[in-house]
Amino acid sequence: MNQYETVFILTPVLSDDQMKEAVEKFKGLLTEGGAEILNEELWGLKKLAYPIEKKSTGFYVLVEFKADPTLIGKLEVNFRRDERVLRYLTVKNEKYAAEYAEKRRNKQAKKED
């Protein structure tokens, strides 16, 4: 199993409930495929660097997970099929990136306590 992180941008016309439902859909796809979700961050509504489909903002979501490489293709097909997703990017974390992500998660957990 490799460690991955994916960031996707959802259309800003969604309500909070619809946005959370879309995030749960993609997390469900991952867990059904045998992935272990390590972290999820809702970054909220942010301004885009350039307009996408005549929209200048979007809901940003980060999900870190461990999964088989075959699951990534299925996840990205679902991103492409879902009209709520404006953009997505999935990257495989190599050893040092995985260590950095873990440190960042631990630092955030301490801030929340």
C-alpha cells in the first residue's frame, strides 16, 4: 500500500450539506476499495487562481490515505464523472513527504487540544 494525498475543488454553488455529502461520497469510495484514510481537511471556500467554468471560488478538500495503486484510477474516474468537482490532483507521497505530512497532522492535533 502506498500513501497518497488528493486535493479536489468542489463547485461553490453547493450548500454546506451538499459539499459534505460529496466529500463523504469520495471517502466512501476509498474505504470500499480498502483504503485507510489518514487525514481529511476541509479548507473551505477559497478564491481560485483563474476562473474555472465561470466560477472564481471553490470548496477545497484534502484527503490523505493509504491505498493500492489500482484504486487511484477508480477514484479519478469518479472525480471526472461528478459534475460537482471542478479540479482534482492526486499525488503519491514518497518517504519524506509522508513524514512531513505526519508531522503536520501531529502539529494540527496539538493546536486543536
